[in-house]
Amino acid sequence: MQNPTLHIRRVGIDTWRENVAYLHRDCPVVRAEGFQALSKVTVHANGQAIAAVLNVVDDERIVPPCDLGLSKEAFARLQVEEGHAARIEHAEPPPSIAALHRKIAGERLGRADLFAVMADIAAARYSKIELAAFVVATNQFELDRDEVLHLTEAMIAAGQRIDWRQDIGLGPVVDKHCIGGIPGNRTSMLVVPIVTAHGMWCPKTSSRAITSPAGTADTMEVLAEVELPMERLQKIVRSTRGCLAWGGTADLSPADDILISVERPLAIDSPGQMVASILSKKIAAGSTHLVLDIPVGPSAKVRSMPEANRLKRLFEYVAGRLGLQLEVMVSDGRQPIGRGVGPVLEARDVMQVLQNDPEAPQDLRQKALWLAGRMIEFDPDVRGGEGWRIARDILESGRALAQMQALIDAQGRRGAPSPTAALLHEVRAPRSGVVVAADNHRLARIARLSGAPQVPEAGIDLRVRLGDTVQEGQLLYRIHARFDADLQFARELAETDSGWRIGSSTELPRDFVASE
């Protein structure tokens, strides 16, 4: 017997990358078909069909008994008007569910398996529970290098892919990416205007924060629109040679964006998933050359040079098989880069560097020039070793600032950045001595507890660096928050351990040295 027709109601609940359907407990369909909460269902309307997870409600103000509620995500994906007729039925398991179960059991997955899993994830056929199982399984049973290669290929195949060759022929399309884990470190927002001012193409698409207080997309959004549909993104790049956009709305590697929605609350970023996520996004965006930054430090994602070299070889293997020219650069990850941690504070740092402000954080400036210089050396007309000087001249001349303003205008200027959040707490040195260590993870967590990145103007404003001599009571950093509860959470964590360790000069680590 066919299910009775229901009428669609948009339920204003953000389920973040998951389709959720809502039926009243007294709905005839619930009683007749035996639907239970968290059942997987298929919704049909106007020739379209989506998979969803069912929630059963008792409140008619959410969904009356003869309506079918859809979350914001599900309503947008189904693309019909409110009130449109729809029917609902039990969903068949995703075709790739057997492959998921094999991975949970620790088995190796082949190319066809991973293509099937990514296709089902991109089509929203997996529930958050199943997504979490995949993320945990690929973290617990580490992917081998061929699984990572096939996962990357599958992520690319599940979305759109840009080809810039009709615009620039065989010239390089460059990009830069950092694996993350270092608070601040907003070099991409400096590298892109420098490199595009040189005349190179750099369509930079970035993720939002996964486990950090801000991603490049979160910080750029302080200044300009970052949610750019594919056609608009391409138009902007053709007019300015670059962009600083969020990859999600461009449908580049959409399965990765869905997986990130689970990785964020689990705080999982396994090496295989990381490589596939980064390289799939770059290749889908049409990049042919990539500079990859791997920070190394005691509290970075990568803790040692042997670990960095293993990750480097995995990146190089996958990139080489997919035709992406890659240069991996290992950098000092012992402490945050820049002063601000949080979107508004990091945007302030970026603009200070672009404006050649004497107060600009010099570590951020120098690292951005180092990375931009290596990217500029992808230009066949630039001799090796000349990139840093060219990048410095572009920055000091004001050309990088002018290019950034052009990018902001092209993407859609958001007006003057918001001031930092009004609620304030100052964290001070508990004793006199020398700053001998930083805990990146703890500083990032304090900034997140203050509200960042969901509250863009929240975060922490650093006032010391490794090697600084401080006096008891001297300011280490300020915590900014919009809400009292956020400030209290951040303050309590900072009072337990500020994230900076004060000791003697003999405890200072030796200068960072990266092996080639």
C-alpha cells in the first residue's frame, strides 16, 4: 500500500550537513509503517528524492500530524516550495554500507569501495552515526598509501572540478596550504595577494575551522563574502587571478566537507584523511602547483621531524600520481604565528602586514614572504632563489595591499571589520622569567572557549613570544568574548594553565632547524 501524501514544512533547524525529516508521532504514516526515531527514510517530491534521518516529534507547533518537516539542509537539497506534496518511505541501505562495515572491521578498501563510499556520502545517504564510524575507522585502522590515493580520487570525482587551461593555457595555477594546528598563522591571506599581484593565478579555496579557532575562510569572511557559487568564483578568478573563498559552496570535493562536519566535533584529523582532504580540494579547484606547509613542534599536529618526513612522503606520493607538482616546506610550529587568534584578530594582523604597519607581527610577515617566494619560483621566468626578494618588493610597494582590496571588492566587501568583543580578561605571568614554551593546543582551546570562530570578534590577543623576558604580573594575552559564559569558560581554563610556560633561559629550546 502506498503511503499517504504529506505536505512539506520547512523546519528552521540547522542540522549541519545532515538531512533530517520530522514527522508527528500521531501521523498516520508513523503508525502504519512503523517508523521510529533515527530511521533512515527517502523523501520524494516533484520528481526529486533525498535520503534523510527521521526525528519523531510530539509538538504540533513543530510539525502537524499531516505535514512532513524538513531541516534547513534537507529543504535546500530537495528544492521544492513549502506545502508541496511529498511522500516518505523506508530507505534502502546505501550501496556502500558493506564497504563501511569492512573498514570498521579493519579491512583494506579498494578503489571501487572508496568511490562508492564517497558517492554515497556526497549524496547525503550516510547518517552522522555512519559518518562518524567511517572517520573513526580510518583513523584507527590507518589508510595505506594506495587507499589514500583512491580516497583522494574518489573525493574529486564526487564533486565539480575546474579547468583553467582555456584561460591561461599551460601556465601554472598555484596554491598554498598549511596542515593546520598552529593558532594564528594566517599566511594564505598574505600569500594570495602577493602571488596574484606578481601575475600568477591562485584560486585559493579553504575550509572553515575544523578544530581551530579560525580557518582562512572564517577570517576572510570578516572582510569579504566567501560563500561563492562556482560560476561567480570562476568569474572573480578570471578578473583578479585569485580568490580567498570557502570551498563548500563551490561544490569542490563535497564529500570532504560532509566528513569535516563530523571530524570537527570528534577532533579527529588522521593523516590519510588529511592528505585526501587537502589534495582533493586543490586538484578540484584546478591547481597544478602547490606549496604545502607542515609546521613541526611539541604541541603542533606533527611533533617530530621523522613524523613530518613520513607525512611529506605520503603527500608527495599521492600528488605525484595525480599530476600535481608539490613542494613541501617544514616550518617552525613551536608557537602561534602572529598575535591574534580568532577571525577578527587574525584579520587585523593580516591587514597590518599588508599596510606595512610598524606594529604588524613580524613572524607572520616573514613566514608569508618565505611561502610566497617559493610559490613565485613556480613561475618559469623566475630564477631559483629570487622569489623571496620579488615577494618582499610586492609587499613593500603596496601592490599586495591594492591586490587584496581588489579581491575583497570582487568577492563582496563586508564593510569595516567588527571591533574585538567587548568582554575582556587579561592573563598575566605568574612569575618572572623567560617564556620557554607554548602549548598551541591549549591556546587554541582557550580561544575556542571564548567563542571563536562562531563569534568572529572573540579570541585571544597575544603579547609575548618564545624567548621574551617577563616580569611577574606582566601581560601574556587578553581574552575577548561576547558572552559572559564564554569568557568564564576561557578564563577558567587559562587560570589553570595559561598555555605559556615561564622558566629560565637555560630551558629555551635550540633554534628550529628543518631538514631538507
